[in-house]
Amino acid sequence: MPVLHSRVDSSSIRRLNSTLSIRIEELNAKISALYLQNLHMRASEIALSVQLKRECKRTKSLLNQMRPVRHSKPYSTPCAFETVVVAV
């Protein structure tokens, strides 16, 4: 199969190079914005996880206070909403 050679002048190459450079800059800006958004979401996730653990402890404490005295065993069932946070 013969190879077709096309004549490309240097101005076309410069124009394409310029277009691609602009696109690369746009994509890099988007990556930076997404990275920042990811950091904010991760911080929010950690804060919510801490708040959830605090609320679960508070709930357990309130349930233990409400238990009749004859039950000496404290409430120790894990909170239904407790989750394990996995670092990514």
C-alpha cells in the first residue's frame, strides 16, 4: 500500500501547535480545579465522619442513661451509621 505524503506548510504546523497548546493549558486548568474540588470534598468527608462518630457516641451515652438500672451491661452495639473511612 503506497504511503501518501501531504505537503504541510510551517504556518499550518504553527497554527496547530498553538491550538494544541491552548487546549493543553485549558485541560491543565481543569485538572487544577478538579484537584482543588477533590481536596474540599475530602476535607468535608473527614469533618462529617468526625461529626458522625461524635453523634454516635452521644447517642450511645443517651441510650445508656435511659437503660433501666437492672441492666448492668452498657449499650455497646455499634451505631448503625458508623463507617470506616478509607484514605484514597
